[in-house]
Amino acid sequence: MKKLLVFFLFINSLLAFENDHAYISAIKYYAAKDYEKSKLAFEQSISNCPKCNTDSYFYLALHYDGSRGKEKDLQKVFGLALKGAELGSAIAQFGLAEYYRWGTGTAQDTQKATYWFKKAIEQKTKSSSVSSMYNLGIIYYNGEGNVAVDKKLAYKYWMKCVDSDVSYPEAKEGCQNNLDILCKQSPWACK
């Protein structure tokens, strides 16, 4: 599911930033699995900031997680995602939230994860906002890390996910499944 999300977000971003030619090239190289050229093109894209597609920071970060090349540097992954998130990239905000949630390249901090998931949700137009709603629901449902169990907040985020006008069927189906489970446990959660 994670690979499908990244691919869908690539295509979404490609359409949204047709004026950042380095970004477009990076996406094409990535799709062709030419990760070295993709990495160089993402680096070129971020060198053009503030006129760049800020999603480039997150996608460049993926080149340092050890799965797409020889180099593994999780602190660099975290730093690039943080920069993109601070510049307003929804996918970087989602990625950064996941890095805080699981302690990738930084100390695990579920409070910061929830903050960045909420920032991604504010974007409203990206698949990362729906994925963030799904993940926030799980965090509140389970009471992960330093976040207390709050099934009403889990319900709130899963309902927002299901009712969202963003097209991302897999996340919406996951939210609906979780709502069904919550309904069986707590009658107040049934529509």
C-alpha cells in the first residue's frame, strides 16, 4: 500500500508542478527506476527553491532510506522531510509525521507525529491528507506513544476520511473498516 501511495502522489505532483522541469524529470527517472538520475534531478529542483516543487525535498529523502540506492542516512531522510514539511509540502508533512511516529532518523515522538499529520490534513487536496486522517485515527484509537487513547477523536478522523472529497479509495476503505470495528465496540460510533 505504501508503494501505491507514493506512486499516486508522484503522479498527482507531476500534474500540479509542470513549471518545475527538474521535478518533472526526477519523477520520470524515478518511474523508470533510474534512481541516480532521479536523485540528481530532485537535487536540482530544490536548488531552484523557492520556485521549486517543495515535494522534491521528501522524494529526495526517499533516496537516502537505503531502498533506492547505495546510501542509507536516516538523519538526512528526516532533515529533508522536515525542510519540505516546513515549506508546506503535504507529502513531506505526512512523511515527517511517519518519521516521528516510528522514530526514523529522530527520536520517536507521537505528539509531533500528530502535529504533522494535522498539518497535512489542512492541505485538504492531497492524498496525504486522507492518509493522515487514517493514521491519526489509529494513533488515537490505540493510544500510541505519548498520545492518550481517545476513541472519539479516532472516530472524528476516520469519519473525516470517509467523507473527504479526496479520491484515495484504499485509505477511505481502511477508515470505513476501522469505523465498523469501532461501531461493534461502542454503539455511539454507529451512524
